Amino acid sequence: MFIRYASGSATIEYAVSELDRYLRMIDPSLDIVPVPSGSAIRSDGITLGLCRDLGIECAEAADPLIDDLADINIENMTGYIAGSNERSVLLGVYKFLTSMGCSWAHAAPDGEFIPCRSLEGYSYKYRKMA
């Protein structure tokens, strides 16, 4: 499975590393390859990026630099996590992981709960202003 993203943003690259790290903990059988690949949504993994770069409408976010909109559309572990700004992409990654059962009580390894399960066929849709 590929995690595709537009490189150049430290925040989006951090979001990719978090998604990669937690997906590997949830389902160790996944073969995950992060790939900087621009802004095209492909059918062979999850694409992370800004709504405007992925061609996704985000009119609800009046000021995309301030307003946080996360749009997640994953079907069978393929699709995208998009945001109105870089921060929103990272928030979208955590929302996606939360949908799988992950939770964080505090920022330390002993403060997180990461389920171990198969993610084969996993799907999730979410679109909301924060």
C-alpha cells in the first residue's frame, strides 16, 4: 500500500510519518511505502494533501489558512485525506486513526491505545470543519 503526498511541507510529511507509524502498529501485515508523488489521487493507496491541490472543493473554509476543514474518503484502504491547510491534513490523519479505534490520553507511549486488527477492506468517510 502506498501513502502518497506532495513533499515540501514539514507538517504534511509529519502527517505521513504518523499515518505510516500507526498503520504499521494496527496491522503489522501491511506493506506500506510512503511516496512523494505530487497531488494526484491514485487508486493504489492513500493520498495526503491540501484540498486545493487534490481538486477537492473546500468552500466551507472561508479562510483556508485559519479555518480547518478535514475531508477523508477512504474505501478499501484507498482514497485520500485532505485538508484546507496543512494542519487540517494532520488533524485528518488523527481522525482517521481514531476511527480505527486509536486513542490518546496524553502525549507519551503509555498514554496511547492502539488496537491490533486487520485493515483489509477498511473504509471511512468524514468531512467536517473543526
